[in-house]
Amino acid sequence: MLSVCVASALISDVYCTIMSTRIRLIVFLVGYATVASASTTAQVDERGPPGTLWHLPEKRLSPPGEPGPDDGPPGGYPPLRCNCPPPREGRPGIPGPPGMPGPPGIPGPPGFPGIPGRDGRDAINLINSDDICDGSSGGSTTPPISGAVYTHWGRPDCIDESELVYSGIAAGSRHRDLPGGGVNILCLPHDPEFKDPQDGEGRHRAFLYSVQYQIGDFPPLDRLDLHDVSCAVCKATGRFSQVMIPAKPVCPSSDWTLEYEGYLMAERSHSVYSKSTFICVDSSPVPIAGTSSSLDYDSALLDLVEPRCTKDGGGLPCGTFPAGNELTCAVCTL
């Protein structure tokens, strides 16, 4: 009987030990399964569907735990990874509209001075070149011919190097009794043209008379006394400047062309004579044909010009302009 009881106790103790072990094993397996399930869920959520972006649910994992004294590094969410395609460069966009103009820039510093230019003689080659066309001739290559224009007093012609524009007769205001009128001397053409002339002589007009030489005491020219003065208007082709030089019968330099030389003349300085301009009359004058030296109509007169000098001012210097010497002149072109 006793052996039976002992055997029963032993069997009961073994049974209890086996049941206790089974319970522990079940608890262990349940815990392990829970942890494995959470880990698998986290990995699925972590990767997401292939080729898509993803995010973790807000409450799928527990927050990180506090580290223990002997534990490893702090826990937390697993590192984020994405199974995404690599980025690629997009196509260029449409160009934008032009921007607004910027403000004006700051003015730059002044440039360096240019080199001195040449004199006007270079224009001769330009004006007389074949590169210049006369538009009025329908595209002709004939260049226009230009030049300085001057009056040749005392002769009806021009020098060979110049072109005759027209010849005429010298005219001016009456030398006495009529203080009005013009003071300059004109070269009138021989063939005037009138516009709407009125019959009869006007009482209140400016009058023109021929100009006569009044030279009776100067042997080189006394044959001209009371003859009418001839004139010509000339063009110095290819020369663009002209000057009348009083008191010299030559030009300033060889660069100039002497058109003619002569004597300086004007109206007489007398109480009954009118003033006139000074002109240069050719030293070899040719009077108007048919005019008589025996008639004096009180027309405009020309006489030689002499200097008046003084030693104490008020006149010309006596050293270079001695009184009584007839003054010469020259007309030059360049």
C-alpha cells in the first residue's frame, strides 16, 4: 500500500513539472511569435510596394524604450529606405519673355584728341573725282566742277586757268549831288533781263551809272581817263578760296594762284564825291569799247589810292607807307 502511495506521489510530481514546462514553452512561443510578427509588419511597411513612395503608419511601432544600464544603443524606428528609380534630368522649359531694359550706363571718359586735319586742298581731289555723280544728269559720271568766284575789274576776260562766267560793265552811284544810293560797285552783264518794267523814269529810285576812270596825272594809266570800266566775273576751277590783297601785287605763297595784279582804286576823297568800295583794277586794263574820254557825265568815278602817313599816329606808318605812292593789289585763289 505504501509503495502505491509513493509511486502516485512521484507520478504527480513529474506531471506537475511537465505541465509547468509546457506552460513556459507556450508563453515563450507566443512572445516570440508576437515579436516576429511585428518585425515582419515593419519590414513590409518599410519597403512598401515596388517603385512607389511610402510613409510609416503613425501607430504601427512602439516608441523607443529607455536604455537600461546594460542594454545596447537606444531603440527606435528602423532606418528609412526607398526602392525608388534614380532621378533623371527633365527637358528644357520654354524661354521666358525678354526682360525690361536696364538703366543707361555711366558716360565714359572723354576720348583722346584727334590728329590735326589737312587743309582744304584735299577737297579738290574729292569734288573733281569720278566717284561723284551729278544726279540731274541721270547718273552721269561727269563730276561737278566747282571753284572760287571773283570779279576781274578793268578787263572783260579771265586768265587761262579760270573760266569766264560773264563779262560786263562796272556800275555804281553818281559821284556828286546825290548822296543816296549804294556804295559798292557792281559788274553788270551786257544783256540784262527785266521783269514787269514800267514805262517812264521814276523820281524816287536808286540810280546806277557807269563807272569811269578819272586818272589824268599817272602816266601808266592816263590814257584811260573818263573811259568806262570793263569787268568780268570769273570762276577759278578747282580752287575754293579767293582773297584780294591790298598794297601787294603778289600772292602770299606759291600755293596760291595769282589771278591778276593791279592798282587799288576807289572814288576820290573829295567834299563833293560819294564814298565807294575799294576794288583791285588790273594793271593792264581794257576799257569799254566806244566810250569817249571827252565826255564827263558825273557818273561814278575811279581814281588811284594813295596812303596818308603821319609820324605821331592817326595815319599809316610813313616808313612803310610813304605818302604819294600809288597802292598796288593782287587777287589770289587757292
